[in-house]
Amino acid sequence: MLEEARMRTRILQERLKAHDIELAIFTDESSIAYLAGFWGYLSVEFGRPTFLLVRPDEEPAVVTPLMESEMVSKMTWVENVRGWEDSGPNRWENVLRDAIGKAPDALWVESGSIPAIVRNFLDEQFGSVPLRNVSRTLGEMRMIKSAAEIQVMKQAGQIAGAMMAAAHQSLEVGAPEYESALAVMAAGTRKAAGFLTAKGWEAFVSPLIHNLQIMQSGADTSMVHRRSNTKLLEKGDPVYFCFCNMAQFKQYKLGFDRMFFVKEASDEAVKIQQAAIDAQQVALRSIRAGVTAESVAMAANDAYAAAGYTTGYRTGRSIGVAYLEAPELKLGDKTVLKAGMTFAVDGGITVDGKLGGRIGDSIVVTDTGFEYLTDYPRTILYS
């Protein structure tokens, strides 16, 4: 993965040169992971920003907290790693200013994700230098995944499958929701560990599956993103699991959702869930290289309408080293799909305060269609 990261940075440097971009400053963790191959365990929430500075004709530089610099140096291929301290003359502001050097004609930053403390510093110190957005330049590269990236995402899909099987097996009348969340994390962690060694770069990849489990049961399935709690499952409950902030491996994130029923289901609940499954399948059948992103959403919307429902959210989102990348499968996004793009593709129906129907998978686009990255039965599922 480090050689891939090095190659991506070289390609980015060529793009910067072609667009006369003198200096790009990356602050988003996913961008830094994509280009430099490392990520931090502490972040800007602790007041400790990390930067990757890329120029067209120079070796890139990393500016990171001194306490993390040893780990960073072992994780990245970038040789110029500059550590900064929380106080004194080596505060991050001074180290970053030194790394920037003479003010360029423009500073290219990730406008949508740059931390406020960094933006404020740049405004104060380089007020006469315009800030421009480099996100699209990098984002266009991230749209198409390499064979190595797809292989990692397939491993993430296997991990997600183990998580979903554990979720399914955990469902019992009287069981609390949080027990299902614990089962998911344990199963995913054990599956991820099987893909890892404790050597080299992989020694810094934790197998632990974490984050709060998105899970709802009963009438709460009308709420898309409630977290698991102490609620006890009842016979006939629909139970929804979303792994969109949990199914990840080596920094690559997937989308993956399933709905289950505890022992039995009402006719209405089955009808709604089947309509969500059908809409997702219609969307998937429309995917192939050469179609537009919005055409996939239009196909799904037609399926919802034919079943007598509407949906309140997009049909899919591009996935990779970030939870949300470009393009999106929604009305208005006219991006033409290409082989190697990866998406989370959802089916979703909400009846407020009563029920929901949900399903989601991750896929990779091919010339003639798509290939699943996640796999679990796409039918009405019972415990």
C-alpha cells in the first residue's frame, strides 16, 4: 500500500504542475492516508493538526505532532517528517509557516474539510494569498480504484459479512440491542485479524471494529441512524443494522445494511422491506460503465413510485478512504460512471413513527455491470 501511495502522490504532482498549482496543503485524514499512507490516532479535536504539503517538483513534507512523529515515520514513505510541540517556538503554527516558506501565489487547500483553527491561521498569516480548493484535483484521482484498492475493499466486505452474520445470529426475543452490537464488533475484529500480520506497515493497522452501532428495532426502524441501546427485542420486531461507519479495513470504508425480523413479521413490514429490496435491485441492474450517476437514482425512484412509496435520500454514494466521496447516485449528479468506481447502493423506505425498509450493499462498477463487495442474502430475513 505504501508503494501505491507513493505512486498516487507522483501522479498528483503531475496534475499540480499541469494546473500551475505551486503548493497544495492537505489536512483531511483520508487524503493524507491516500497519499502518504499513514493516519493518526489523535486528531484536530485535540488541537493537534497534521499536514501534508505537496509541491510539483519537490519531495512532499509532513508536519505532525512530535509525539506522533516516530509512528508516522514508520508508517509513511515520506522522508521529510517535521514534528511540532504543544508550546514554545516549535508550535505547529511556526513549523507550518517554515514548511510553507515564501508565500506562493495561492494556497491550495481542501476547502470543505480544512479545520477552523488552520483556516484562521492561514487567514491571519497569509491574508493576501488567496485560498483555492484542491479537493477536485485529488477527488478525480480517488474516483477510480486500483486493483490493490479493490482487493482491500473485498477484504473489508468479507469482514462486513462476518459482522452481519453475527448480528443475525444474535437476535433473540428478550435480548438487549447492545448485545448485538458487541457480537458485531467481536466477529468483525476476529475476521479482520485474519487478514493482518504484526510486521511492517500492517503492524499499525488495528483489527478492532469500533464506533457506535447504528441499530434500531420495532417502530424505531423509522429512524435511520439511532444507535443501539438497552431496548429488549420483542417477537415480530424488525431490526435494522447499518455498518456505514464500522465496515472498514486499512482505511477503506464500505456501506452495508440489512433488516431482520425476530421470528415473524407483519404483512405490512414485509411489503415495505420487499419494496426497498426491489428498488435497490433495480438500481443495481442499471449500473454499468457509461451511464450517469443520476440515471441510477432515477431507476430506483421509478421502482419506489411503482410500489406506492417515495424515498427521502440518495440511492448511493461513492466510497473509498472516506465515508463520502464523489460522485453520488442522486438526481442532479450527471457524472458518467466508469469501471473501477465503487459505491454503496441503498434501498430505503420510511413510514414515520411506524416502520422502515432498508438494505444496502457496496459494489464496484465494471464495463458491463457491477460486482458486489459485500454479500448477505437480499431477501426477507428472519432470526
